[in-house]
Amino acid sequence: MSIVRKVRAIERLFDRLDGEIKVFQQTSGLHCYAGCGKCCNKSDIDASPLEFLPLAFHWFINHEAEQKLELLNQEQSPICHIYSPLSIGHLTNGSCQIYQHRGLICRLFGYGASKDKLGQLRLVTCKLIKENQLESYEKTQQLLKDAEYVPVFSDYYKKLAQIDFHLGNQIMPINEAMKEALEVVLSHYAYRPFPRPRKKAA
Ligand code: SF4
């Protein structure tokens, strides 16, 4: 599958997930706090290169890929390179600079479930939500017990890996995943013509 087709397939998967998350948010009543960046300001976020292929492709078609790769190579911090904190004094308040192209992990966290050893679904969310939205959180735990639909991490990662088994099954620190995605795009187009711009929907 070509890079363009992979990017489109990942974007379709993300659109589907975003739709499911919207429904799940309405059913559960759970929501992130405006301006909160606590989950992005973590040093142990792992991701696959494949989920950042749309971002790498976006940078590439905007002629930013080499520059971004250089910046990522210079990055010393394990915190996501894309996260922009409000200020030094407020590191957990901030925003994602490329929200539209964020990865699968970024979309699932807070609104996705993982399966425990017994196959029971557990919501993967943050302390803030658990403590401050207790009623909605408990309602959600019950919804999961009642087998109400929730996006499941492992299911979505399996769907992602169907697009590219190799790139979808490598899990590494988030900045490494972005670098790997950029390297894949840059090496793919090293000897190929620049991709044609996407046709605008009528
Ligand atoms: S890509 Fe965006 S949403 Fe994902 S961890 Fe980085 S800053 Fe947060």
C-alpha cells in the first residue's frame, strides 16, 4: 500500500474512532477539562510510528519534514515534542500543536478501555477525571459491566496494525515514534515525485 493510501486509511480509522468517542462522551458524561494538558505532560507516553504517519505526511507536504526531524533529533525531553505548555509555571496546562493529526494513543486516552487479565474492561483515564467526575466515572464503570460499547485500546491497535503490520506493531516513546514516521515518509519520497495535493471535496 502506498504512503498516501496508508495515511488515508489511518485518517478513516481516526474519524471512526472520533465518532465513537463522541457518542461515548455523551453516554458517559465524561469530559476533559478545557486547557488541561496533564496527560500530554507525561514522560512515559508510548506510541507506534504508524499512528503518526498522517502527521509526518502533513509535515512533508508542507515542506516541514526535515526541519521537524532535526528538532526531534535535538529533543532532550521525553515529554511529547508537540505539547505546548501554557508557561513554565503551568506545565500541566497547555495544548497540542497538531491536534488534528494527534496519534491513536492521544485519542483513546480518557475515552477508551483496556481489558484486564480476566477480560474485564477498565476505563483508561486520568486521576483528575476519576476524582472530580466521580459520578460519571462510576456510571461509566457500570456501563462497561453492562457491555455498553466503548472503544477498546487493543481492538483499535489491531485495526491500525492491519494497515501496516510492521509500523503498527512497534511501540516506542512518542517522540521516537514521530521520528520514525518522518523517516519513513522522507525515505519513501527520496526517489519518488512529490505527492499531488488532495482534491477538495465538492
Ligand atoms: S501528540 Fe498532541 S495530544 Fe498527543 S501527547 Fe503530544 S501534545 Fe498530547
